[in-house]
Amino acid sequence: MTTKTTDTRSGLSRRGLIKGGLSASALAVTGFPFVIGSARAKSPVAGKTIGFSQSYATDEWLKAQRQDVLGTAEKLGLKTIVTDARESPAQEIRNLEDLAVRGVDLVVMITYYADAVQPGIKALNDAGIPIVVMSSSLKGNVNFDCHLAADTLGTARRAGQYYVEQLKGQGNVVQIEGKPGSVVNQERGRGWREVIDANPGIKVVSKGIANYSRAEALQVMQDFLQAQKDIDAVYCHNDNMAKGALQAITEAGRKGEMFITGFDGISPETLEMIANGDLRGTFVYPTFGGEAVEVASRILQGQKVPKELVFPSPMITKENIAEFYDAGTKTRRVPAVDLKSLGL
């Protein structure tokens, strides 16, 4: 694998950064676009260039997604221009516009700012560049070729039903939300609340925003624990926040009082916590990374692909943890996705 290092936005040289000790995998921290290329694979799309755009890349789920995208692209011989907006919608627009100017063959993207980044999407549309979207859908009058996601609303409703069953219809719960601008975050809240609010015996006594951050969730949960003497369960919109909440609960000596669930099921640390009974469970949220590149390959070959691909999102608990986690090697097991069953 090779790294090309030419910055189009400043006088800084990525090659200079690398010589100075900054690795290619760390370039995302700088916010500069960088190119990953491979010449080893011989496939129908080898040598073509795709753009890969993320709103930010510090979350463990997003890191896993990036690995999946780059790994699959390398196997197919695709060159990849990687951009990281570092949580700035304005930068994300510039990144997308830059990919349009560069004339990449296709863009694979995920955004947490679907409303704000519409100008960048329109720039890609105007350039006639195909778009494969992962996770949150796009908004506004823009075009894309394929959207890969899970049934987030349906999964959140299942989560709500799980809470009703586990609490036997009675109890006090708290809710920790992710990034407000994320469509996925909104649906994880809406679906769960639909079920919870229909059960008057269960009260949402506190809710807060932690932006998918473990550190922020720690603080939010500490505030909840000070304000609420009776909490039976903690609903978190991702695993990072579930782990932050767990830390606060443990430090407060209240671990036996409540259960916690999250979303993602990606990191071995999370799966180990479920195996040990520290977290009650999580709902799998695939990274979509490898599959998105496979879809991109088909689009680049002129093949038709479905507009929407909906992935399963099972719940991982202590009872089925062995399907998703190898305790001996402390690595996650990723059940194969039947792409044909999804419509590919």
C-alpha cells in the first residue's frame, strides 16, 4: 500500500508530515485529505479512484468503518482519497466540493450533518459523480445511487420493547443521546420513546446529549446519578456512551441498581463487557464500509444496484455473545452478510 501526499488546501506537504514522523493512518487527525492506493489487485475497477468522506473519525465505530472501506478498496485495486471534516459541516462541504473538482469516479460517504452539507452533495451531483451513502440518509433535493443502513427505527422500537419486558412495565429510565444532527441518532430516540411513552408505568426521568462521546456520557451520567436516586435502566444511543455511563455508575457504587444497553457491537472491549455482565447488551450496527465499496465497484462497472440496502441489526446479549465474540482471542466475530438477500 502506498500513500500519495499532496495537499490542495494549503502549503503544507503530507510527504513532509510523513517524513516528520506522521503516519498515513494518523493523517486523518490533521484534517487533510490523503490518498491510499494499491496496485496489487486486478479487478474490473482496479486503478479507479473513489472518495471517502466522513464527518469525523475519532469514534470507534467510525474507525472500524474506515478500516473496512480501505481494506476492501485495496483488495479491489481502488485508489481512495480519504477526507475527515473533523466535526465541521463547513469543512465537510469543502471536502465534498474538492472531491467533485478532483473528478473522482465515485464517492462513498457518511454524514452527521445531512441538512447542512447539501451544497457539497449538490456539487457532486452537478459533476455527475455517483454517491454511495452509509448510515444516516441524505436530506433535501439531492441525488444518490445507493444508501446502506439498518432499520434504525424498527431496531429502536425493539429496544423499547426489550426495556418494557425487562422492567415488567414499571421503572425509571434515563436516556443518553448522540449527535442531534444525526438522522440515526434521531431515530434511535424516536423509536424507543414511541414504545416507552406508550407504557405509563415507565418514566424517562432524565435525558441528555453526549454526542456519541464516552467522556461526555461519563459527565452526563454523573449528573443523572446526583439528580436521581432511583434509576432502573440506562438507554444509550451508542456503545461509547454506554461505557461512559457504566464508568460513572461503577464509580458511584450503584452498579447493581440498573442495566445499560447501547448500539454498535463493534469493539472487543464492548463485547467483553457484555460477556462479563457489565453491560446488558447492544444492538448491532454494521459499519457498512466493506459492503459500500462492493456496491461502489458494481456501480463503476455499470451494474444496477438497489436504491436502499437494509442490514439486519440483532441484539447481542450474554446469552448469544459467542456468535459475535471470541473470548479466547478477544476479537469480534462478524457474521457474514448475505448480500443476495439484501437485493445485490
